[in-house]
Amino acid sequence: MVAVEDHLSSLVVDRVTVAPVVPLAVRGLTVRYGAVTAVGGVSLTVSAGDVVGLVGPNGCGKTSSFRAVMGLVQPHAGAVTVAGAPAGSIQARARVAWVPDEPNGLGELALDELLSLTGALYRADRGYEARCATLLEAFELDGRRRACLGALSHGLRRIAAVVAAAALDRPLLLVDEATAALDPHAVIALRETLRALARRGAGVLIATQDLHFAERVCDRVALLSAGRLVAAGSIEQLRKDYASKSLEDAFVAAVGTGQQLQRLRSALDTL
């Protein structure tokens, strides 16, 4: 296997031109679906050059937060700006690239056609095709350029979505359920890609349940539980705040599931 860093070296030659404002600012975000509050008063910032992790279990509000950033749902309270533009505006949508949890649709397109369509819709710069080629090689997908998306596995479709979004070189990149369905090589390539984009000056926000990946790639982490922010800070700060050796231990302490974990261990010991 050729080192991922070698494939991505060309991504860090020049820095992204970023507006003189933070890529993402979320203030008091609240999203409701009927009587259910999916996101309750969440605030966070993604600065240029930062990889920030939104970490929590299923149903904690990660995807709803992403949809609000993309302007796909209307917040019931709070404000979201993308590189200074209100979320959902044409200006904001032009400044953010998104990798959804489930990259469905367009299954009849070949991978190359997806990349060309993405570049055209986003009016990508002249370096887009070269970045796509670099990333396809890094993720070992360059031999499948003519394969139809519908014939690819879930993991390979997610990689295709990562390549299309990361190659756009936008001030903000969102990656929902970052490592879902990815094999070990793709996880490593994704980690190196996110760090390379941050070094170029982009802001990156990932949603993930993978605490180990978040600990390896993120500068800061926001821990969500039941739609609310329970803790936030650097990995080092969270470990210190919760007297923990790992992000996993800090997460368990922050969301208050320590006793539940102990009960599970006790029950399993009796089997």
C-alpha cells in the first residue's frame, strides 16, 4: 500500500482562500419536529484550520444540526452562519461541501460523471479535477471511475461522496457519520484528507460515533446527548475535565452513562 500522505501531498501546496470570518458559527440552535426537540440550544464554532467533532449516539441531534447548517431545515431558534452568510442562503451553500450519511440517488451515473456534475453545480475551480484524481488514488478508487454508483457498495459510494466534496476546496466541509461503512484503509485516508484540508485553511465539522477516530483527527470535540451540548473542548481539555485517560472515558462521564455501563458489566459477568 502506498502511503496516503504521498497521495495527499499536493493538497497542501496552496492554502484555501477563506473569508475573514469563521467557516461556521452556530448560536443557540434549536430544531424541533412537532413536539420533539431534536437539537436544543446548541452553540459551537468551527474556525479556519480546525477539525471539530460532533460526537454522540444515534438520535442525539448530529444529523439535524448538519441539516440546519445546510439550510435543509429551518431552526426554531438560534442562528447559523457559514463563512459569514446565513445558513441556507445561496452564498452559504456555495461555501460549504457536505458528505451525507446516506449518499443515495444518482445511481445510474458513473463515478466520473458524479464528479463532473458536482464540479459543474458548484462551479469548481480549475484545480478540482486534479484534486479529484489525487483523492481517488489515495482512496484506491481510481480504477472504478467508470463504475456506476448503483453498482458500488455502501462504503465505496461514501468514498465517492467524500472525494467529490473534499475536492471542492470550500471554506467549510461537513462529513456526517464520518467512518460509517469505511474499511481501515479508507478510514486512514479520510483522516489524512481532513487534516490536509485543515492545514490548507478550511474548517471541518464531522459527526461521528467513532470515539477513537474523533480522538485521532479532531482538534476539538462537542459531546451531544439527547439534542443538547453536554461538554466541549480540546481532547486534552476534556480528558482533564473528566479525569479520564481517553475520549471514551470522558464521554461516558459527560453523558452520565457510567452507572449504566457498570450495570451492563455486572449483568454480563453473571451469564
